[in-house]
Amino acid sequence: MILEIRDVVKYFNGFCALSDVGVDVEEKKIHGLIGPNGAGKTTLFNLISGMYDLTRGEIRFKGTCIDGVKPHLRAKLGIGRTFQIVRLFGFMTVLDNVMLGSHCKTKAGLSKTFFRFSIKEPEEEKATRENAMRWLAFVGLSHQAHEIASNLPHAEQRLVEIARSLALDPDLLLLDEPAAGMNPHETEELISLVSKINQMGKAVFLVEHNMELVMGISHVISVLNFGGKIAEGTPAEIQGNSEVIEAYLGKG
């Protein structure tokens, strides 16, 4: 397993957002995470990426416990992620946004990505730039490299965020509602992109409300409701699970 989540509990001021949640994500697989609004999906992602601290439980990445490890160090270990709401530096170019994705693996650090201190481009920065261009080409946006990020339409901004996460060369990619705000054609292109990422050997942990997307590409799906895991299995098993149907539709 590339990711092991064991009996995870998270409280916010007395409110239990997650209760004894356990999930295993296999290497080189696409694992879907679904559930009604407020089920705890993004909270779980924030715990995995280090944005929140655990109340109780354990999270292991590639066999190593990462509890207490800072977010940038988790990224350096190989965990990339995108967010429910696109988080780009809108005043920067698309290329510079993607270059930021690999700053934690460079000697220069984040500041050198924002500010160019020398006229002659250092070799490390040149390599970072070439890496960013490679991933922009991968998501189909190399022609937008020098455009200001805030000028791009919503769907393309999401692709920039994915390219930025891939620039880190992660072993595990956390995608938090990547299809939000996309039309059917854009969603189809996203499905193809996520499949391509997985075919490269990367594990994908995917939170998504678009059932057609998550059922179509996931190898395994876990379901949360009211902070607890109520089901896990193949897409076919989840589609026929009575607890899952009740969580989404209520009792008939």
C-alpha cells in the first residue's frame, strides 16, 4: 500500500469530523472517495497533506508514519494535491505557477521562483523551467505558458493546478473535486488526463461528486457519511450498496 489510514479521528472544537476512518490506497491505482456534502472528504485530504493535525489515529505513506510531518516535507516525500477551490497565484504566469510545484526539491527554494536575482539563469532554474514546460505540455497547456494565470478560464486553471502538482513528480496525487465547474466536454478530457496520470504509475486518490467520473475510472471506492466510512469496494459493488444509496437518497 502506498497510503495507509488507520483509525483516524479528527475533532474541531468538540465536533467530530472524522471517526475511526480507515482506508488503504494501493500503489498505481485510482482510489475514489465519495460521500454527501459534509461527510469529511476534504478534511481527510487535509490530514493526509498535513494541513490539519490528527486528533487520533495514524497515517502512513510508503510504510512510514507521517503524523506531525510538515506539509512541504510531505510534498517532498511524494504527496501532491489539488484543492476544491483553485489555488493559483493569479498575478503570475502559468509557467511560474507550475515551476512553484517543484520548489521544495530545489536548492534555491521558493523565493527564487518569485524573484530573479541574477541575469544569467542558473542551471537549477533552467531544469525547473524545462520540467514545468514538460508538464504543461502533458496537460495540453504549453501554448498558455506565458499567460497570466488569472486570465485563463476555470477549466484551464484546474489543469494548471494539476500540472503544478505533477511538477513535484509525486507518487501519490490527491485530487479534490477536479471536475467541479467543468462542462461535460471538459470533464471527458479530465477523465482521459487522470487515466494518463495513472498509466504513468502514479497512485491517484480522488474526491469527486461527479458519479460518472468516479465510477468510470476508479479501481476502488470508499464512501464516507457523517465522518465515518460506511462502504468500500469496486464501482459495481458501491453502486448496489444499500447504505450508500440511503446516504445519498435517504430512506425510501
